[in-house]
Amino acid sequence: KVYPFHSSERLQSFQFNLHGSISLGDMNSDGALNVLDIVILANLILTNNQSNPSGDINQDGNQDILDIVSLVNLVLND
């Protein structure tokens, strides 16, 4: 619901449908898998900041060294 700034007299409701996808390994969302994605993933894991779902390459629910190894393999084979 959206409320006017000065009063709630003119209440309007809106619906939004959001669509998107996650590209596994594309940590910076630039559309390419490269060494920058590896560096970003390694930094996220080392700092325990695992908030990017793109970093769970092997889809086991964790971001760890196995995901880094998987991402390196993806980058080298691309």
C-alpha cells in the first residue's frame, strides 16, 4: 500500500510482480565469469559475509572453499 505524504485519505494499493534469476558464480552481476568473481567470492567467504546467493556454486547451502574451487573450474573452462 502507498500512503500520501500528508494524509491517508487517498489510499491506493498496487501489486508488483518481480522476476529475476541468479547466475551462479557471477558475483558482481556483470554477465561474465572471470577472476573478479573468484576474488569477490573468496573475500565474502574469508569475511563470513555470505549474503550473495550467486556464491553457492555447488548448491549445498554453504559458501566455502568448495565453491571457490568450482568457480575457478567454471572460469577456466569458459
